[in-house]
Amino acid sequence: MADEQFSLFEAGAEPSGIDFDAIPTSAKVPIPTGIYPDLETLGTHCRGCLRCDLAETRTHVVVSRGSPTAPVLIIGEGPGQQEDEQGLPFVGKSGQLLEKILASVRFDTEKDVYICNIVKCRPPENRVPTADEVAACKGYLLEQIRMVDPKIILLTGATAVKGLLGIKSGISKIRGEWMEWEGRLCMPIFHPAYLLRNPSRDKGSPKWLMWQDIQAVRAKVNELAGS
């Protein structure tokens, strides 16, 4: 049934009443499931997007990096200054730490993960994105998830958890828990920026807990792959 639904939108076909070319112009235009034929087309829309006020202050739209067929999809809050300058997610100090965390359990960011954010443009002064900004961008994120089709989604920090799952709990209370969303396994984890502010490696510290969580993720990917 799902294949039949997606086939309706092949080659840029549009559901009734949706002006495909108008999607980047206004948040009033919905982003229906299956509207994008591929990630390249979605990226083109994102880079020209005017759906919220963040378009006025951005340098670059930050769409994604990593593999479009990755088993693990990682969602952050939004671009910071370096991400805004380079047009790629998680490339600053937080991104460097994320790379080390992933490498510690043999995840290659070129083939094993796909990295994106709740919002694709940097909020001024790195503030938390507003509800309207998240809503304007969410359709893009849902389409990324659909097309990448990951086995596992990692949600880095409370904003990512709230933005996708609608859960408002503090990240310390729910990190490391397996949750199900739309038939997919999700795990909230600490944002690397939080780990940078809490450098202790003592048992029970955020870094120690992250090590437990990422090992659990590696084990689950292996299990789902049958290895």
C-alpha cells in the first residue's frame, strides 16, 4: 500500500491542490508525504526556502551530510555559526566530538549515518528555534526520513526530541531509552555541545552515559543487520 501511495508522487507529481513550486515560498503551503522524488530535489527547495524568517539572517541553508542510504539518521537542533558558514551540519566543535563518538563504535559518517537538523537555517545567536520555525521546516525533515529510510533515528538534545516526537521531557530523563515513532526505533541522546560543557568521564557523567548509549546503538544496528 505504501509503495502505491509513493508512486503517486513519482517524477515530481503533485497531490491535488498543492503547488509544488510554491512549497519554498510560504509555510502556508503544506509539504505532503511523498511530494519529493529524491533528496536532490528536496535540497534545491531547501536552499531557496523562504518559509520562515530565518531565511532573512542565514548565510547558507544547512540541509544534510552523510549517506542517503544510512542505517542511522541523526537529528540536531539547528545550524550554529560554523554550520551556517559552511552549509553543512555538525562541523564545529560539537561536530568534531560527534565524529569521535561515532568512530568509537565504528560508524563511518560517509556511509553509516545521515545527519540533519530540526531547522535548516541558523537561528540568530544560536537561540532555540521557535515553534513556528520548527513547523515551517518539519515537512522537509519528514521527507528526509522517508527517503533515507533509516533503521534508527538518534535525537540529539531536547529540541530534536520535542520537534520530532512532541515529547517535552528533559533529555537527562529520557536519554538512552528506545522509543518508537512511525514504526521506527528512536533514541534521545545528549547533544555533543552539552558534553563539551561537561567534560568529566567519571561513571554516571554525561560522557560516560553517552558511551553506554552509543554502544547500545551499535549493538542494535548489528542486530537489525543480522550480524
